[in-house]
Amino acid sequence: MKTNNTADTFILLALRLITYAIVLVIGYILFDIIRHGATALNWQFISSFPRRSGAAGGIFPAIVGTFYLVIGTIAVSLPLGIGGAIYLAEYAEQNRFNTLIRLAIVTLAGVPSIVFGLFGLGIFVLFCGFGPSILAGSLTLACMVLPTIIVASEESLRAVPKGFRDASLALGATKWEMIRTNILPYSLSGMITGSILGIGRAAGETAPILLTVAAFYLPRLPKSVFDQVMALPYHLYILATQHPEADRIRHMQYGTALILLLLVLGLSLGAILIRTHFRKKYRW
Amino acid sequence: MVEQSIYPTDMEMVITASQVDFFYGPTQALFDISLLIPAKHVTALIGPSGCGKSTFLRCLNRMNDTIPHSRVEGTITINQKDIYAPGTDVVELRKEVGMVFQKSNPFPKSIFDNVAYGPRIHGEKDPKRLAEIVEQSLQQAAIWDEVKDRLHANAMGLSGGQQQRLCIARALAVGPKILLMDEPASALDPKSTMRIEDLIGELRTNYTIVIVTHNMQQAARVSDYTAFFYEGGLIECDATPKIFTNPRQKQTEDYITGRFG
């Protein structure tokens, strides 16, 4: 490498500055949320029901609600998404129909979340008759994360070297035996990691749950999948924009934001741990 | 026309290919290949890159089935059974016809699990029997002494040459009669290559071996019969010493004397 190449030096410097700028912005947002939110954080905030329309008390039911929605979304989207990815990566031929399917999936990823909310309202809440419920909300969120899961899983499947496939088949494995024994074990970590990151993002979405599940206030926790729940993003949205005392309860808003952030970070951390675990197990 | 005259009359033929054409989509890769492969001998397929030797090899255990829009015409029989006949059980075929690839491809599992993979998917569950098969296969592939103390270590930790011999053991564990080898030593150093070649010499007493190689010295060293492929066609097939000393075709002579390829 030439050391006296000024253009190179300039580009390097510019790229470095851009990276720092991005990190700085994210860092500031995190710092701001933690600084304001930390004052609201205490055991009571996490463990008790809201009082005075969320101006006081805690956010316990919203945490539980978001937790249920995440579980519901995983339960619906993971099998569907991974199944779809296996079909696309391993079985689907390269023809016009399958190209159309791929195009649809990519397009789905770009659909605004409020449109998913409306779709969920139309299909799950009204047409299927689930009403505003955990079931309808989870199904809606699942639709929203499906493209992410399918794309991540398909990439992960395609990353498995051809040599493993050839060797399996040549030893007399059927296609499904090959997939089950010599592809899924190596690609599962990538699939789960990609999926959890997608679901983590969905957990913070307000629009899809606004019309399908979220309640502003419920005096008790949900008892079945057909009940409504409170949820962190929606609670935050109400506190920050719809609440009559919005200006005076900043700490409650930041506290909620911080909890939501921790939840998403927790999911991402889980994804990273799963990945490192499997990376150690299967190396090639 | 299948040439029989080059083989002793009482020799048993395991594989018969007659008038085989192969197509990758609209591109024809093999033209009218007719070839006999004798039992318990080593047959080498040689020729320049892209001549169709690997494609032909992969027709013999139907590995080309996995390539979309590919098509085989003509007949290939193994033990008098047409392997492309409708209703052929590809799994049974591949149990009978093992394959070793150019790039060693052990699974990222333990050495034991690699060798036990085949028997397991074919339903062998008895741990004692599995252990027997694994030991026997590793012995046959001349790698047992090197790995017997670390059967449960990851196979990825082995050297390239050891990995390739492990892959041979893994193929043998299924109990094939025929072993297809697709340039099994081309990615290995000379010493590892020699060990593979010695191994082929040992295996030929019990197995029918078809080996693709672009290394003519290797073909001369390990094989009994050599088939020369060029541009998708079979130019000639004969006893190896004859091919290398007194070929009938000019193209063969040009190739083995290094005039092209």
C-alpha cells in the first residue's frame, strides 16, 4: 500500500468520521434514555400496575403484555418462516412462480407497519373473529417479521457448504435426511439469530398492535390468548403523546422506553449467545 | 458399440454404459459414451478439464440428479440393473456405489460420527455394531492407528490427507461394492497423495474403483484400465500400460505426451 496516497487517506478519514458520527448519535440516544429513565426505575415501577392513567405507579402489565406478544410471535413466525426458508432454499426450483414468491417476500419486508396493523384488524380481528387479542396481535406481528426470518434463514441454509450436501446424498441419505442431519444443525444458529433480531424489532412496534391487541389500561393480566393486553410501545406512545399530563411525566415515559430498550437488548444478547454457542460446536 | 475385446473374456463387468449422452440444460456434456468397467479393478478416467470425466463419474451414482434441468440418455447398468430405469431406488444405488470427492468434506462432527453417519441413516442403531463398523472402516482406509485415540474429536481438526482418508472410511462404512473417486488427491501434498494411492492399491482387491484424475502419472500408477475423455467423448479405453505406451488414437498420444491439456 502506498503511504503517500492522499485520496486514500482522505477516504479513510471520511469513512471513519461517518462511522463515529453514527455511533455518536446512537450513543447519545441511549445516554439520554438512560439518564432520564434511570430515575423512574425501581422495583415498584416494574412490578405494579399503573395509577392515574399511567402518571404514577408502574408498568407491570405492559411488560407482561409485550412478553406474551413476543412469545406468541415467536411461536407463530419461527416454524412458518423456517419452514418457508427450507422450501425456498432446498426444494423450490428456479422458475417464474418461485421468483414471484421471493419478490413478494422482499416486498412484504418493505410494507409500512401500520399497513400490517390494518391487515391484522381486517383478517384476524374481524374476519377470523379473534377480536382485539394476544392471538390477533401475535399473528399480525408474525406476518410482519416473516420476511426477515425467511431471508435470514434462507441465507443461513445456503451458507452450508455444498460438500456436506454431496457427501450426505452420496452416502445414501434422502433429501430430507440430508437436510435434517447435515444442514439444519449447522444453519439453525444463523436462523435463530436472524429471527430473534427481527422479532426484537417487532417487539418495539406500535402500529401493528395498535389495532389488533393493545389496550391503554387493563386492571388485570390476560387470562387467555383471546384477551387484550397492554404493551410497552403502545403504553409509551400514549404517555408521550396522548396523556393530558404528558409534559409532567417525562420520567415515566423515559422509564418505559428504557425497559423496552432493555427487553430488545436482552433478546439481541440472547441471539448473540446462541450464535457463539453453536459456532463453537460446529466449525468448518 | 461397447468394446469388449480389450478385457480378458472371463472378466466380470460391473458397470456397463452404452450410448450415454448427458445434458446440462441445452448444453450437451457427454456424447455417446460406451464403456465397460470390470469388477475389482481400478479404472482411471483421464482427460483435460471440462472433458466430461467427472460428469460421467457422477452419472454412475446419479449424483447429477441434483442438478436442475440435467438429463441423461442412453443406458447405464450396474450389476445388470438399469440405474436410470423408472422406480430405481437411488438410496439403494448409493449404498452400493460410494463416492469420494475432490475436496475432502468431513462433516463438522466427531470422527466416529462421521463414519457412523451412513450406517445410522440406513437404520443401524446398535452401538456395539456401529463401533465395529467404524473401526473396520477406519482400518480399511488406513487411518485407524492415527485416530483410534481421538474418535470423539472433531474431524475438522485432522490434516487434509487424514480428512480425505476419513471420507474414504465414511464411504466404506455403508458397505459399497463400487467406489467412485473424483480427483481424490488433487488437493493434497505429495506425501498424502502417496498414502491415498497406496490405499487405492489395497482397496482394489475388494472393491471396484473408478477414479477421475487429471494427473496422468497417478493414473499410470494406480489403475488397471484407463479411459481417455476429450470434449465430452470417450476417445479410447484400454489396459493402462497400453494407453501410456502404445495408444491407438492420435489424440490420446498427444494428450499423454503433453502436447495439449
